[in-house]
Amino acid sequence: MTRTIESHSTQTRHDGDLQLVQQVLIGDDASIVVFVERMQCVPAILAAQNRRMGHPLSVHDLSDVVQESLTKVWKKLDGYAGRAALETWTYRFCFLELMNGIRKKRRWSDSAQPESELEELASPHVPRAVEFEFLHRGLEAVGPPEADVVRLKHFEELTFSEIGERLGVSANTAKTQYYRGLAKLRDRIDSRTGGVVQ
Amino acid sequence: MSERREHDEFVEAVLSGEKDPADPKVIRFLADNPEVARRVRELSELADQLDEAGREQRATLAESRELEPAEEQVAVANGLRELIANGSARAPSRAAPEPLKGQRLSLLLFAAAILAVLPFAWNAFLVAPSGDSGPSDVMLGSNPFELEVVRGEESSPSGLRWSFPLSSGGWFSLVVTDPSAGAETPTLYDIPRYTGHEWKPSEHLPSVIRVELEALDASGEIERAWAGELSVPD
């Protein structure tokens, strides 16, 4: 039995990526070669994220996160619907795994750890990333179609007409889904933090 | 149209840009409806945060495209090929795929050989402080949280309770995993922000759980952390 991806009739601007993923999921050798090549973005994205956060993770830690991210991407691959470029879709899995990696490393901070490492972990960029993590995790929980609309609006800067075209709905429907998405995300934040998001 | 629906549509129109917040009519409506004004303010702030997260994502992706990886290509290729070949990492709810025709054994052997040199390959590419390797896997010491498992009532799952004075604006991070699953250790719950001192799972927990609990201050810095395994009463 092969993995299959849910079929959908909506037009996307990333039909090529969607087709590639579908071929990978049915085990097409040539597509796997191309997919593996495209997934070189994973270490590059993680290296860039780690660098922008002030290197909270070492080379050794980051190599573990690469494997975790690849595993997550592979697990979630049948959820890819072509609404964003493959690399953009991959970003959030890399980011969330990187944050998990940082958190895991921080758990050792009560144990004997060199002073220099603690300083790295206290990078001023990390708390800001925690806020982004909260938004990304919240959107994961909100789910499609609302979370897709919110991502396309804020992460890809599409207009509602473009979002509607991408998702195969009217611009007005996209606006309504956007509002619902924001409201659901806000409710999740309220339930978790009592409304506190710095 | 109900008043609630009318207000929702008004907020939607402001957030989507159909209505200009600087329009005197809009300003007057918001002044007359403080609850709607609060909703607009809250969701606008959230939209601003999402904009910032979006800018960060685009900047990071642009930066990643400028990196020119070399040796790590082999590591990624084989890490992925191993996943594809053995199929062990697939979501449990999904049907397992057939192995790739004629490739499974050779891929696994190739992957095993390459994975053995993976850490060395990475050193050549990733930009990071030198000379720091990860600490060994240690369990933290005593329980600073006085954490305990609270037996659930009949047909209700057991939960956790802890006592730790959270600083102003701080929160807890709670991760619950199932240690019986061996190396896979699936995450049952991952709650990045939590301000309560008692937590109830939505489903029954396994007999032994691994709990990782952190107390963080308002800036996201960890104040205390504890990790360990706990027995859950039937």
C-alpha cells in the first residue's frame, strides 16, 4: 500500500511542488531524487534560524535538529497541499524543531554546564523567537482553512484576492476565514496565557 | 441581522482593510461600541505580531538561500532516504507505504555508512561557535516544583499539580512524553505556555510518563526546570 495525498481541486501556484510530493509519496524514484535535492533547504533554513538567534545551538546540537526536522517533514508530507512553496512549508517544522532543541538544551542549565554555553542560551534573540513559536504552534492548532489564510496573508503577503485564487474560494470567503482564523488564534492565546503575549 | 453578527462583520471589515480605521464613521462606531473597539484592538495587535513573524520568516528564508551547503547534502540525502526506505517515521494514522522497489537494502546500507560520518560532515558547513559539543544526557536534580500526580476521579484522567511561584508575566512550559515507546518517545502533550499550577490531560495517561516542566520569566528565560519520570495511578 502506498501513501496518498488528499486530492483537492483548488488551483495553487505551487502545483509543480504538489505534483512532486504526490510522486514521492507513491515512491517514484526520479521524484525522490528531486525531493531530496529540494530538502537541502532544511539544514540551510536551520543554520539561518540559528544564526539569526545568536547561535543558541552548537553544530552538534543542530545536526540532531536537522534529523528531527527531516523526520517531521516526512511525517507531515501527506498534508502538503501546495498552498505554499515546499521550502516555505518546510520552514515552520524547522523552526518548531529548533525551538524544541533550544528548550531541550536549556533543560540542562541546572546541571553543570560551562558558563560560555549559558551565555549563548541567554541570547536576547531567543525570547523573541519564543513569541513567534507561540504563533506558529497556535496556527498549527487552528488548522486549515483558517490557518492557511492567515499564513498566506502575513507570511506570504498575499492580498485576499490572491489568497482566494490560491485556495479556490472568493475573496470575501478568504476575508471571513481570515477573521475567524485570527479570532481562533486569539482565543487559544487567551486560554493558554490569560491573554498575555508580549 | 443580529447585533453580534453585525459587530463581527464590522471587525472583519476593519481587519481586512475594507473599512479605514481613520474614517470618522469608523471612529464614531468604535467609540459607541467599546467591546467592538477592544476586539479590533486585540486582533490588530495579533495581526501586527503575525506580520513581524512573517518578516522574520521571509528574512530567514532569504538568508538560507544564500548559504551554499556542501557536505551536508550527503547527510540530508541519506537521512531522508532512510526515512523513505524504512518507513518507520510515518504518522501512525496513515497507511504504511510499500518499500521502494529494489532499493530498500542498498539505501539502508548506504544510509548507515553515511550516517556514521554525519557529524563530521556537518562541522564543515554550519556556522556556529567552535568547540562546543552538546552536554551528556543528564536528569536534573531534586524536584523544585513539588510536582505530584493527582489521581483523577472515576472516568476522569489523572493529572499533574505543582507548586512553584511564577514570576510576574512568567509561564510554565510542560512536555509530557511516553517513555515506554523507547527511542521514539512520542510527545503526548507539549504546552509551550501555561500559567496554571494544575493540569488535566484530555485523555488517560500511560502508567509511566516522563514530564519536563520549566518555569520561565516574562522574557522567556528559564528560572527553574525539572525533568523526570512519574507513575500514574490507575
